[in-house]
Amino acid sequence: MELALTNLQPKQKARILRLEGGSGFQKNIRSRGILEGKIVEVMTRQPVGGPIVISIDKRNTAIGRGMASRIIVTV
Amino acid sequence: MDIQKVKKILLMGNPNVGKSVVFSRLTGANVIASNYPGSTIEFTKGLMRIEGSKKELIDVPGTYSLEPTNTAEEVAVEMLEEGDLIINVVDSTNLERNLFLTLELLQRDTPVVVALNMWDEAKHNGITINTDELEKLLGVPVVPIVALTGEGIKTLLSRLEETHTPTDVSQNDAEKWIHIGEIIKKVQKIEHRHHTIWEKISDATVKPTTGLPIGLGVILLTFFFIRFIGEGLIGHVIEPIFDLYTPVVMEISHALGPGIFRDIIVGRLIEGNIDYVQSMGLLTTGFFVPLGMVLPYILAFYFGLSILEDTGYLPRLSVLADTIFHKFGLHGCGIVSVFLGLGCNVPGALSTRILETRKQRFISATLMAISIPCMAQIAMIFGILGSYGMEYVLMVFIALIVTYVSGGLILNRYIAGESPELFLDIPPYRKPYSKALLKKTWMRVRIFLTEAIPFVFLGVLFINILYAVGIIDMLGAFFSPVVCGIWGLPKEAAAALLIGFLRKDMAIGMLLPLGMSPNQLVIAATVLTIYFPCVATFAVLVRELGIQDMAKSILLMIAAALIVGGIMRLILLGF
């Protein structure tokens, strides 16, 4: 099932399918190791629209919900 | 390549790869902080010796790629042009994403050597990297190191000369990622390991339910640590020294006799004695305010801050603060300028560079200049208001916090521009390296010493001359509608506002002889924080914001001082 990263709940894992957005956005996202094919786990969701903390290759990254909504994953 | 011809060596890598520890290892004690030492943003320079010749080593701000997303990364890319050799520091525990910058660097025509840092941690995490194979694939020397213990540093230095100008491997981004995938498949093996206790702590400190109380606890602990160390140093070191010093100054005072010279050098005697805060002489107040009242707290603050930085706690605080700071048009990283600004507003202003847009930088710099008192000022507020009771100190801080929050909400609404979201790596917790910690603390304290003392001296000289020629009275009369009319302060307080432009710590000391009530002191200390930045911060802000935005910022500061000071007067003093 395809969904945006923002729809995942803490402890849920998924595989990254694609990034949606301009090339600058995509480059920026990939340079932090958020790549197509990677397994991503949601660690926490900060309250009231705060950032999501994700883990890829055991490395944590905090990312705003707007950006996270453009990362498409499959569960 | 001929290592003798190399003059400048650049240390480059992603943020949080232990670059500054490598830097501390390679350089001697003589380290120069260019601009000003804050975290991550400014670069530091030092000298290193290779085969008898001196090279300049530059610690370039961390960057993920050579296409900058903020001003700090822009600086990194600009500096790339200057180097003769690049040491690319790579985090072995995170090879894949680090290699992107490496491949970008290999596309340039500066020779590169790759240092695989945190080799021990990688092993511990079950990661093995075949360095010979990696070296073959990249075409440049690859050396595993553990900067924390010094392992591999010698090999790294001896292999610098083996590198050469890279052969062009032009690839676009997509090709690079495919290339990286192939490299990783060939050189890296990962065994699965269970979660360590540190990973569990890491989770607990970013989860809101546990993270927020922990964050509050860490901030309170830091505060009490600073007070404990600061007061301890004053009681056990500073005061005994000044007790020995007093008879010497009294001798000088007698030798000089009454007159303007004594007023400037020793200051006015209060009831026949020296009062180190109120005497206003070069040898008394000029030394005592920076060394006796402020330095102990500065030392404690920077040591505490360096620990928070080097363990990796600050990014977690940024995540927790993000929701609130977003309401101010900033994101979680905005808390970094608050933290650094509490030490000194100059690095606080420079740290706004990590923010992506002009709107964010403007809001963050303006809010910091308005409502964040520096450590020197805080020490004086505690020193002077604290004697009347901690509730008065608390009043100043509450007023400033309310100002920061309401200012943020208003500015976010009316300042045009974008506010991008938080996008921040959270590095694993790491044990700080004591040598790097001490070096960083010393670098920051040294800047305080070299800048504060001359400015306090200048201030003492200035104030004595202004009093002597009667300018203070004129200024007092001129500003009395604001100072007396709006803020409810004696008109002589105008002199403190004037000196506040030079040194705010000293300006607060100047409030003491005016015989104000504690409530008036609260208003004066708050207004002194808000109305205008000190000259050093002012200069940096002009450079960072540009003249036009700075003019806007100044209008906001003055407006905030009038409004906040006016409201406090109504609450604390009535009409």
C-alpha cells in the first residue's frame, strides 16, 4: 500500500518508494540518506503538527510534516 | 603530490562526524577562531606541522553537499576554493550518506584524503569496511582513524602526500547514488546488533512525553551548574585575590591624592573605602566587573554549553522546541541562537546563519538582540538584583520571556517570507573529548577576555570624562521624558543606557549608585537588555542582516523597549 510518510505511526516501518517535489528538495533529502529503497522507521511524532523523527540505517533525522508528506512509502 | 607546496589544508565533512575532534588532534594549542566561536557555524584555523613545515589547517563548517542550503554551507563551499589539500572526514558508522560529499569533492580539482573516523564505534556497531577496496574504488588514500583516542592520526598524516589531483569522474546526482550503492555493496558488511542503552536514552530524550521533562531538567541542571561553579570561583578564588589587591589600590589612591586623575584611575572612594562596583575607576571597577563578577560565570557557562554541544544533546532540544519556535516563524534550530546568545550575543547573531531564509534570520536575530541577555549581563543582574531577593531576578526573566514570545508571534505575522520546516540530523550520543572540550571553552573565554576588558576600560574612561564635563546631566535632561516619564526611572539612568552600548554588564553596575527601588531596578535591567544591542553585537548584526534590515530591527528594539518598559512601569510602579 502506497502512503505518505506522515501517515505512519511510531514503531511502524516502511520502504521508501519515491520523493515528490523539485530537484532541490530531492537532492537535499537524499543527501541525508533518505533514499528510495531504504527501510524507514518512525521513532516519534512531535505533538501539534511538530516534526517526525525517523530512523534509517539506525540514524535518526527530524523532519517537518510538510517535507515528510512528500516522501512516499510502502508498508 | 609535493606536500612541501601545500599551505592550506581543509577539514571537510558532513556535520557531526567528529571533525572538530580531528582538528583538536592535529593542531597545537594556538587555535584562532575566525569570526567567533559558536557551534558548527564559524570556522576555526590552526597550525599543524608536517615534515618540519607549517601548514594552516581550517575546520570548515559541516555540509552535506556542495550545493548549499544555508549560509553556513555557503561559507563551506566558498572556502573550498582556498585549499591546497582536503582531508575529508567521514563517519564510518554512516558511510553511505557520507560518501555523497566525498564523490562531490572528488569531482573538484583539489587533492583529497579520506579519513574514516569513529572506526571503533563502527566495529562496535557490527560494521566492517574493507578500506583497501574502498581506496581502490575512490582512487585516493583512505585511512581509518579514531580521533577520540588518536588512533590512525599518524598514518593519516604520513599518507597525505600520496594523494593527487583526482581524475574527473563527472556524474550527475542519480549516477552518484548508484555508484555509492555499488561501492557500499563491495566494501561494507553489517552484522545485526541489539539496541544499546544509549540508543534507548536517545529515544527517551526525543519522545515528547519523556523528552520534555528531561529537557526542562537539563536546562535547570545547567543553570544550577553555572551558578554553583560561578559562585564557587568567586568565593574561593576571586574574592581572596581581590582582598590581597585592595591594599595595593589604596596605596595608589593615597599617592595620587584627590582629583580627576584619582577619579579615573582608582575611582571615587565610598565612605573612605573602595567599592569595586560603584567606584568607577580603571583599577577598581574596570577590573572587578569583567574579572570578579562576570568571568567565573562565563567560564562555567561555556564549559556547560560545550558539554551540551559535544554530547549531541542540542539537536534533541531543537526537535522538542520545534513546535513552539514554528509559531515564531522559526524552526527548532532557532533555540541554538537563544542558547549561544545567553553566552554572548555575538555568536548568537552568527548562529542565525544555520537558518535557511531571510525571514527566519531576521526574526531570530531581532528576537535575540531584544530579549536575550548575555552571560555578562545575567551575572550582573544576579549580582545586583539578587541581593534584594530572587523574585526580582525572576521578574526580569519573565518579562524577557514574554517579550520573546509575543515578539515572535507578531513578527511571524508581519514579516514577509518563507519559514521552512525543521530538517535536522540527530547524531547518536557521544562521550565528549576532554581536550576538544577544554580547547573550545578556552577559545570562547579568551575572546571574552580580549574584548570585555578593553571595552570596560573604555567605558570607565568615557563615563568619568562625561561626568566631568557635564554631558551626563545634559543627556539626563534630554532623555528624561522617556527615562522618567515612561519608565519611571531617575534621569541619571540615561548614563547607564549610554554605557550599555559599550558594555551591558557595566551599565547594570552603574544603576547601583542611583538609589533606585528594587522594582525600578527590575525595569531598568529589562530595558537595558531590550533597547539596543552592545556595539560588538551591533557590528555583527549589520553585517549579517544588511543595513536596511538592521534599521528595521533597531526600530523594533526601540519600540519594544518603550512598550515593555512602559507596561512594566504601570504594573510595578503605578502611574
